[in-house]
Amino acid sequence: MVSLSEQMLDENRDVFEAMVHHRFVNDIKADRLPKEAFERYLVFEGAFVETAIAIFSYATAKAGTIEEKRWLIGVLDALANQQIAYFEKTFAARAIDPARYDTGRADVAAFREGMLAIARDGGFLDTIAAMFAAEWMYWTWSTEADQTHISDPLLKAWVRLHAEPEFEAQARWLKAVLDEAGETMDPAERKRLSAIFGHAQRLEIDFHEAAYS
């Protein structure tokens, strides 16, 4: 039997490939991402990090073991004290005023509210499936983009953040949690969690497209 994470990646290969080869990703690799698109994305993503804190808080509360809770508390610490700090520093360096951007627009709000709803209304593994979709995707394309020339130092730092061993460890932890649970899971539940993975990827595609408009 294939692992649950392998099933998710196989059943959602088209949408996963569409995201890791999105024009946002390709423009970064080609060192041609428009400055305006990067700054718009930064504001949207910075706002989402605060939502991610809520998402992982739900997961921490619903986790079944103290080991899972300890790991997730570490994730929350990184979000609050590393990623938020990156955005604060970058906004200051680029003189970006987040208030000038509409973070309530439909495609951005759909991502935020869609991911939050999975964590709020679903079980522990629902959140793990959605965040595995997001973080495995980011790690996949960022490790490739990190090998390319990126002339914007702040964009390079953003890519590097998602290619670092610490981020890889987080993505692999999510994968391992799913694979362990999948060993004794009935086919219908595996299929349901795989659908959550695909739903999260589709939300990501629309979210990244929003950087251009």
C-alpha cells in the first residue's frame, strides 16, 4: 500500500504541478518577478501568517499526543517570532504600507477563510493535510528557485527561508504524521484527506495569481 502522502501527491498531481510551475514561481526562477507583484504578494502573505498562527493553534489544541503539541508549539514560535519579523523588516526596508492593499479581496479572502475553516471545523489530520499541501509545495519549488540567480535580496531571503533545513523538517514532519496515520486508515478517509490536499492547492493557485492584479 502506498503511503498516504504519496497517494495525496499522486491523486492531486495536476493541481500540484500547476502550483509549483505557476507563473509566480517561474518568474522568480527567471529573475523577472515584477516588483509590484512581489510587494503585493508580501502584503497578502504577511496577513496570512497571522491566520496561520490561528490554524496551527487549532491543530495544537486537537493534537492527540504531547509530542505533536510540542512540535506545533515550535511551529507557532517560528511563525510569530521569525516569519512575522521577516515581514516587519521587509515592509520597513521597502517602505511598504500594508494599509494601501486590499487584503479583503475575494481571491485573497478565499484562501485565508478556506484554510482557516479546514482547521476550525475539521479534525487534527484535516489541518495537517492542508498544511502539508502548502508547505510541501513551498519547499518543492523554493529548493529549486534557491539555486537560481535572484537579484532582489529580499526576495532571495524569502525563497531561502523556505529552502532552509528547518522548513524542510517541518514539511517532512507533516508528511510523516500523515503517513503514520494512513497506515491504519480506511480508504474513504484517505480519499477525504487527499481531497483536502487538492482543495488547499487550488486555493494556493488563486492566492498566488492575486499578486499580479
